[in-house]
Amino acid sequence: MLAFARDWSPPRATAIEVRALRSHLRGLGAELVIVGAHQAWRLRPDDDLFALGELAARELHRHHGTKGEDAVLVLDPAGEVVFEHRQALVDHSTLLAGLTAATEAMLSSAPMLFTRRGFVSTCVVSGFATVVLAACHQKEHHDPDPAPAVAPTPAPIELDVVLDVNGVKRPLRIEPRVSLLDALRERLNLPGTKKGCDMGQCGACTVHIDGKRVLSCLTLAAAAQGKPITTIEGLAGPGQGDLHPVQKAFIAHDGMQCGFCTPGQIMSAAAVIKENRATTDDELREEMSGNICRCGAYPNILAAIKAARGGQAG
Amino acid sequence: MNPFTYVRPTSEQEALAALAEPGATALAGGTTLVDLMRLEVMRPAKIVDINGLPLTKIETGASSIKLGALASNTDVAYHPDVVAKLPALADALRSGASGQIRNMASVSGNLLQRTRCSYFRDNVSPCNKRAPGSGCAALEGFTRMHAVVGTSRDCIAAHPSDMCVALAALDAVVHLKSRAGERTVKLVEFHTVPDDHPNVESVIQPGELVTAIEIPTTPVAAKSRYVKVRDRASYAFALASAAVALDVQGGTIKDARVALGGVGTKPWREPAVETALVGKPATPETFADAAKLALAKADPRPDNAFKVELARRVIARALSLVAGGSK
């Protein structure tokens, strides 16, 4: 999303205001680029405000023909404007209101075109497509100095990586600290892989790399380049229809309650069957011990795995 | 997670040059490093991803098996030669972590994994290992998972590895390389006790890279077992574990190896128990008597005093199992 806001700038924005924006973005899974009169800033849900520079501000104004007017724009992955909301964003509350209006309008006006997830990922994938709200309070407050009072955070070093996910090469520009899990969910529109603990203890984020089950939360996306990655979205292979036999077996045996751990359970189970090291029930439980289910659906999970292994998934 | 720069060298030379830079840390499987970076317990300025190096081989030689530093825990645990010649190592690796983590984790990363002490990991409590000189919250804290031997006034964090316990018992050697050259260090001398410098955990130097772990395939190593006791049936760190090896001939013990896990600030070899076993008949009584000599210098806390007796029983049980299997 892009927000053009002449009267917004970091020195004027309080920590609470920035936190409110972050929380809004986290809800959307989006980035925001705020374009002020002379400067542009990028705000991501989990990063510090990052100054993009005066040139970026000028280019964004020029490209979108805003002629100094305030607006909230939503861009699609190709950088095309898919929604535009023109409103004076004179202070924090009107800025937030502008974002909310854009969000609601997107969700209500195009229900056939955008799912919430689709909308969110549109915002995310487009990279610089995040709300740009900038515009210096300086003007409003008659402050002639356009320079930010706070030193900009050092530029994070981004890498161009290509991830081979479910048979498709996906180019990405990311910081090296981005986990494979976040890259899949937040950048590549593959939210089937779940974020449970984000510290390698629950197994909800299990994916296959090079055919082996691994935890995507403890894998840096940059380090996963060059190897085939399979997520729950791509588990069913050619000729298996929409669902992999293990997925069918989980449905047939009701191997879930709330379903949050289920993609991880299924990815792990498919690998366990392929590894073919476990024969007894106890050995299967041992092999599956890295996938925690808080609902306690374990008996049905075990039944599903045994059925899938025996080819009775139908 | 703090920002960092990332490089992925493709030769050892490049990797060693990158690792020689200040603030550089090697990334192998990432199961410790990425976890601790997200907790901001570790904040390296530069990540040297060593997974582009050709260090994944498991080579069986005439008298040893050499594990490439990047061989995965899974690949080692199920390698037919490891299973046949070093069963305690295979057992130990299979008993550690989960299937996913074993697929990711390398043997060199396992060697260098950090403690699971909750006060170290919380990034808030005083911790001499994380912030030297800040104190040790564990000393007055909850210590069920902490060490009872090798401890100091500054640190009682337990070494978490299962693999290293087997390696300690089986006389493994660590191969290290830096721009200055190569060297080898015995596994039992690789890790250090905390003393007054708990932030130092091993003899590895900045800029040094583990290239391999080599384990002699002796007759005694072929008759080895790893027994682990933990709070749940799977996917938990050891309360107490033992790697033992026995060479029994004609009912008499000719050679023995005993090491403990879950109880020490480093993988804990027990030479006194080994000496007590040699020359004796391989009977449950011998095993129980010898096991009593373990942890003679233990200094437990109230929460983990049970570990002393538990560890002795784990040794006796492991010896019985291996003796039963060797007859």
C-alpha cells in the first residue's frame, strides 16, 4: 500500500502512532510506504521505520501523479494501482482512517476478486507496494527543515534469491534474516504452512526441502535457495488429484480438531511414510513426536498415517 | 532478529577467510543458531553459510569412521556402518530432537550446540554465559534440567547433546581447520567446563571451522549402547543418559567406556567407573557397584539431586543391556 500524506513524518509521529500503524499492517500482512512532501519511508510490521530517500518520494509522486495531494493506493503485484482512496491525511488519525477505508473498500467492493488472503498478499508481494503516508508535519507546524530529526536506520542489506517452491521458481528480494516460513507465508502467498512457536519446537511449519522434512521457521530463506521446496499446497503430486493420499486419510480418519497443526502433521507424516523406518505404532509415534497437537488428535492422526501407509486412504 | 550480512562461500578457503572476520558465525543446519538469533541471545554481524562446502561425506576407513562436519544427524544415525560399528552413536542421534531437526542438524552443529538453560535463553535473567559478569539466575532458580557435575559458582548449565555423550565414550577426535592450519582435538578435551568463564564452551578459536569428527571403530565400540531417561517418551532433553561400551571375553570385562549426558556442564566421561569394570565378571552386581563410583564429585542443587542416583542407575542399565547383547 502507498499512502501519500504531506503532513506526516517520523519526528512528528509518536511511538504509539507508529505502533498502531504496525499493528494495522500486521493484521493485513502488508507493508506500507508513506510518501511525504520531501521524503518517503517504508514501514513493515516487524521492522523499524526505514527512510527511502527524497528521490523515492519524488519518483512516487511523479509516477502516481498525485500532484501533492494526499491518497492511499493499493498496488497489485505488477505495480498497477488496483484501488485508490483520495482523502486528506493531515494527522495520524486521518491516516489510520484512510488505511482502514482503503482496506474495507477493497474487501467489500471486490469480494469476487479478492479474498482477504489475496488482498493481503497483493499488498505484500508488490514489494514497494505498501502504504506510503508521508508528508511532513513540518508544513503544518511551519517547520522549514525537511530533514528528519531522527537518524535513519542503516539500510538493511537485501538479497535477490530464487526459491524453487512446489516446482515453480519464485524470485524474491529479501533480507537474509527472513525465515523460509515468513517468505512462504508473507511473500509467496503460501499460507498453508503454519507459524506455531516460531522456535523449532512445535512442527507446525514443517515443509520438505530436497524431499526431507525440515522446519521452515529455523531455515533462512536465503539458505534454502537452489533446493526443491515442497509445501502443503504442493504436496499432491501429478495424478494424485487435489489431495495427497495422506491428506485424504486425515480427512477420512478425522485426524484433526482445530486444524492448525494439520499441515505440519501431514507434511511430517508423508515424509515418515516415505522414510519407511517406523513399523510399530510406538515407532510411528516416535517419528511423529516433532509435531505437537494441542487438541490431542493423536489417535486419529496415527490411524490416518497407518491408513495412508497401507494405501487405504481412499 | 538483528540484521546481519550473509555470505555462502563455495570453497573452504573462502569460508575460512569469511570466518576470520570479526562477528562472523558459521551457519550449518541452523537449528541452534537461527533459534538463538530469533531470541536475540546470539547477534552475529555476519553469517557464513557453510552449506555450500563439500563436507557431508561419511567415510568408513580401516580403523575409523570419519563424519564430514555437515553430515546430517539423520544421515549418520542410519548409516549402516555407524549402526554396525558405533551403535551407541546411532542410538544417541536417534534419541535426540525430532525427525525434522535431525534432518536439518549437522554433526558439527550438534558438537557446538548451546545449552538449553532457560535463564540463558530468556535473554533477560542474569547469565554469565550470555552476558559475562552479570551473574547466574539458575543458582537460585529452578534447576531440574541443570548440571550436577562440572559446575562452578558462575554457571550450572547442562550440555544438551546426546551425540557428544556417545562421542565422548567412543574416543572421538574433532578435526579443525583455520587459515593458520589444521589440528585435531580429542572430543573429551574439546568442550570446557564453565569455571569463571562460562561464555567459553569449547577450545574452538575464532576463525576456526570444524571439518570432521573421526571415531575409531574398535572392538569395544561395536558393543556399545546409549540409554536416555527424560521427562516424556520422546523429543525431550535428557535428565540423565549414558553411553557405554564393553568388551567382554569369557565372561570377563576386558575393556569398558562410560560417559554421561544430562548431568554435566560438558559431555562427562567417567574413567573411575571404567577402571572399576575392567577385569571383573560381567554381572549386574559388577555394573551396579562400578556405577556407584560415577559422579563422585557431584554438587547438585535441591531440584536436581535426584540426577546423581538416576545417572548411576542409567549406567548400570546400559551396561546390562550391552552385556546381554554381547553374549
